[in-house]
Amino acid sequence: MIGKTISHYKILEKLGEGGMGVVYRTMDRLTGETVALKRVMTTGEQLQFKSLSSTTDFRLALAQEFRTLASLRHPNIISVLDYGFDKQLQPYFTMTLLENPQTILDAAKGQSDSAKIG
């Protein structure tokens, strides 16, 4: 995938992968920004979320979920910037790239209770 494009995002490097898909460092060719792109590799049958019903196409339900995520803004929530489907109809979404990410447990180590809440 390195060097290929998904929509207007050029894949620069693979950052990791997990149960739902693969995350890449990408270059947004429209803005010049470096962002993270997650290509969701889970099938529609494996996805479970509230907007999915037996009569709903999983892609439509997933687009509704992405739209909701993209509307959220909070300092402790990563920002979803864009979403769509690639040429193979696999869903993807882009988000702010964190250069030195920490798990929530690592970030909380040594913090006071009030800092963990606030």
C-alpha cells in the first residue's frame, strides 16, 4: 500500500494494525497535512453498532457512525476529519495524527485524581 492513494490521501507508511483494520500515516494531497488513515478491514457482518439494523446496508450505517464521530470535538477525543470508501468499497476514516501517542493508562500514571477526571 505504501505510495498508493486512497481518495486524495497518499499512503506514506504503515503505523499499525489491529482487529478492525490498518492505520497508515498519509499525506492529504489537498491540504498538504499529514494525517492518520484507518482502513477498516472488518466485514459488515462483524460490525455491531446502534445505527445498524437488519434492513440497513452496513455501509450506510457506518457512514452515519463516521458522521457522528466527525462532529465530536473535545481535547481528549481524537478528531475524525474525513471518511469514505476506497475503490474496493472498504471503509476508511482519517483522523488527527498523534506523533507520540499514549494509551489512556500510560497517560494517567502519576496524575492526581482531579487531573484524571478533568
